[in-house]
Amino acid sequence: MGRRAKNKQEAPAPIHATPFQNGKKSNEKRKADDEEGPRPQKKVKEFVEGSSVKTKSKTEGKGDKSVKKSKKSKTTKISEEEEWGDDGWEDVPEDNLATAAQELFNDSDGDEAHGFTGDLQDLDDDEFDADDDLLRDGVPKQELTFSDDESAGEENEEEKNFPEETDSEAGDEDDDEPVTGKNIEARSRALDKKAAREAELDLEDMEAAQAEESDDDDMEEDERFVLPTAEEREKEKTGAGPDVRDLQSRMQACVRVLGKFKKLGAGRSRSEYIEQLLADICSYYGYNEFLAEKLFSLFPTKEAIEFFEANEVSRPVTIRTNTLRTRRRDLAQALINRGVNLEPIGKWTSVGLQVFETPVPIGATPEYMAGHYMLQAASSFLPVLALDPQPKERVLDMASAPGGKTTYISALMQNTGLVFANDSNKARTKSLTANVHRLGCKNVVVCSYDGREFPKVMGGFDRVLLDAPCSGTGVISKDSSVKVNKSDRDFTLLAHLQKQLILCAIDSVDPSSSTGGYVVYSTCSVTVDENEAVVDYALRKRPNVKLVDTGLAFGRPGYKSYRGKKFDDKVTLTRRFYPHVHNMDGFFVAKFKVSKRAKKQTEETERDEKVGERVTANSEEEVEKATFEDEEDKAIIQNALRKQLKAKGIRVKPKAVAVAG
């Protein structure tokens, strides 16, 4: 028998047969385990990477029985049954022992790495025993580790790789749990810590922003902006114009200088910078000089640029649910099933939906044709919400086309009462009528009168909505022609018409109404001439009217004064909406409460009427005193009568025949 056969040891027991390999157990302990039942095996800890397996191996030293942990190495899995036989060792004849050993060492990285440099006969016993140990250690082994120390070490490594969750993450997980008496204190502490941490972060951000501003100021002091000269401006006008990037940088520089004029003024007047900025706004955004200056004066310098920039971006597409036919939840689900991406507009409305993306035309869906919703801007919801119509009331919409506000009023009234939808343009009543029928509004009467005639045509309404015709400076993103086609005369004429209409709307309301007596005035304009000035005029002309809260939870208050003009203190109850602040069209809303006239007011009106009667009586007496020569005036009167008859389409006799007759 050869040397290898003499030193041959027994085959290792299979893993599943002996679950414990770290040490020997006593017989008493084994019996106790047998009585308790088989102990479950723990899983082999392996990390598989591709086709290789990382395992922990133990090597036994020469002449020393102490166990040392070797480094994790990648070894390929080899079938023991094919390579090593049933007992775990390869059966090699004694004659071929040297040849087999040589082949086995040649399969490794090199002979010198294993200490084999000559023939097998030249090796002494010690060297061969070491090589034999290497051969045995070359067999891949899988080790089961059960000691608590090793598992604790691995857990520590995992903790290093995966740190503990922060309080904020724990708080987020706790938010999903129901609040109980046990966890409420812990959750409260977590929320306090989170709030304190957020406050610290905000403070750091603020300090960083201040540091950046100070750096910008230092740079600005080093490199001050210089206004272009008059010659350079003329060259820009006569030439192709300045570059867009140059315009942007110059506008930003002007805004920065005007914001800190004392530091960065550089000896130039403020009006020069404003003049240059307005010229750049006209060139960059395409406004005429008059409108650019009018809109610029409404805001601080930086906010004015934000307003002009917001007018270049279209507003979100919004729809209003028709509650006469469906609910918002059902409508949203139906549109989502068609691939429409939408969400509610906000908490201030329960019927609005904002559409982000749609694969189908939003104005041609079956739901739209069935009258389940109306394409309507979010700003158009506001005056109806301020009006707050109640069921079984009589309501007048003085300028109603195309019907978005009218149908909303009808839906809020639940198809009860009566809504008069008026529009002075008869051609626009066609779309108004179509929308009324499509949305199923059965309490609407469509008419076409001039709004200034309505107190004479019909009165005694509980509520009146006047969405007055205006310049459209709040909807420039929809109609860019407003930038160039508005002049000072247009604003003067529109303001005059709006003042007439608001007085007629106030006179059309029944002040003794038990539920109403309200007038809502709104425009899609942001100018003061069409908003606060008109409201102040109505308050001065109708002492029995006062401003009340609109009931809208957001929006900026109206101006109490503007360019030396002072308005009523209650004008702050009105609400302004801007595209750069509220992401909706520019809008203005004011709400009036009409009450009965007091005795003083009636006495004053009676006195004015008596004065008017005396004036007319005196004029009639003067007319009676004046004499006319009938013969000379007869021909003139006959010619005037003939012209009137011709205008009515009546045939008139010729002059000669008429004179002869």
C-alpha cells in the first residue's frame, strides 16, 4: 500500500447528516436533544456571484490543531461523486501515485507555488505531509456557522453598510400607524424633532442665500451696470435690434440696480433706468409703450418682470363638472379611463378639474357632448362663487355669453328659480343657447338687450352678476393682440361703459329681497381704471350700496390708492388675481350689498326732482314766449316729415305735387 493510502482518512460526513461541525457534543447533551426533538438546521451562508461561490474555510496548521479563519476565496463547484468518489477521496493505484500527483499539481497555478520542484521520491515525510494537507484543503467545503459572536460580527458589518433610519424616516413610518395612547407621546417627540431639524435647514438655506446676495453685491460693486447712450439706442432702433440675450441680461441688470438703487445707482437718475427697462420690455415682449408703462406701474420692479413673463405662458386647461348630470369623482374616473391625466384644481372649488395631458380632444369626448362638463377657465369660477346664488331666486347675468357662468349659476340653484342670461351681442347668444341646452339647464331665459336698458326692461332681481366688458389685460396669454391694439382712448371708453353698467346693475336689484340683494362686479383686467376706480364711482353715486367680503379665501386685496388717487377704505374687500401669483388669468372681483334708501337720501332725491321740474317748467315758458313764423317754417317742417316717411319705407308724393295740392 502506498504512502497516500496509509495516511488516508475517513470520508467526511455529509452536511445534512451532522448539523454541528464546530465541535463535539457530549453524549448526555445529545440524548437531551434527541428527547426534545431534532434541532432545525440553519441555512448555509453563501454569497453567489455569477457562477462562483464564496465560502469560509478552515485550515489546519502543521503539527498544530488550532483553527484559523482563512480569507474568502472564489472556488468553482465540483461534483464530489465524479471527481473524488463515494468516500470523498480519489482512488489511485499505487503504481500511478507519482503521475497522479504530478497531474494534480499541474492543474493549479504552478508547482513552485505549492513547494513541489522535483520528483516525488526526493520528498521527505514532512514535506509530503504538508503537500498532502494542501491536497485535502483543496476540496471545496461549506461551513455552517452558528456561534453568536460571528453572527453579531456580521450584523455589525450590516449596520455599517446600512445605518439606522433617522427620526424623520421613523416618523414617516409611524404616520401610517393609527394614533393610540401608547405611541402618541413618541410621535409627538418625533414631530418636534422633525420640525426643529427643518427649521435648522431653513435657517441654513437663508444664511446661504444671504451669503450669495452679499457675494452678488460685491461683484456688482466691482462691475457696475452702465446704461447705453442715446447714440447706442438709436443704432439699436435703426439696425436689426439688440440680441435677445443682451436684452435679458440688461433687463436683469436694471432690475438689480432699481432694487438697490442707493448702492448701485452710479450717479444716474432712477427715471433713466426705468425708461431703459420699459424700452427693453417693449422690445423683448412685444408691448406698445403705453400699455407696457401702464402695466409696469402696477407692481414693484421685480414683480412686474414676473408678470410680463407669466403672460408668455399659457394657463392650465381646466374644466368644470356639471353637477346637474354627474359628480366630479365619476367624471374624473371616466376621463382617466380614456387616458386623460388630471387632478382637482384646489380646495377652493369642489367642481373644478385641471387637465395636464390628454390623448383625445378634451372638447370632443362623449362626456363633453353629453354635458357632463364645461371647458372653463379657473378664474371664471370666482365671480359665481362670490355671488353665491341660492335656490328659487331670480338672478340676472348681464353679460353672459358664452354661458360658463350662467350654467354654473343654474347648477348651484339646482335648476330651480329663474336665471336671465343676457348679452348685448345677438350673434353670441347662439353659443350661449347651445351650452344651456347641452348642460341641461332648464331654468335659464336667454335674452339680448343692452345692459344699460335693464332697469327699464326688467328689475327686482335677488342677485345680479356683471362680468363687464374690459380691455383683457388679464388674459394676454390667450389673446396676444392686446399688447399692441390698446390705447388710452380705449381705456377711457371702457371705464365709462363699465360705470354705466354697474349703476344699472345696482338699480336692477331688489333691496328688500329676503335672501339676496347682492351685486358682483368682475373683469378680466388688472388695470385700476377698470376695477377700483369703477367700484369707487359706484359707492359715491349710490349711497345705499356698500362693499362686503367676497367669500374667496385667496387673492390680493384691491388698491386703496394709486398714483395720487385715493379710493374708499372698503375697496380692500375686493380681490385681485394674477397669473404669476395664482397661476390663473388676471381677474378682479367685487361684491356689493344693496339696501333700502334712507329718508335723507329720499329727501335729497325729491329735492333734486323738484329742482329738475322747475328747470323744465322755466324752459317751457321760454319756449312759449318764443314765436315762430308759420309760413316760413312750413316748408322746412314738410321736408322733415317727408324724410321721416321715406325712412320708414312709405312712398311720398313729389315736391311739386305736394306744393300744388
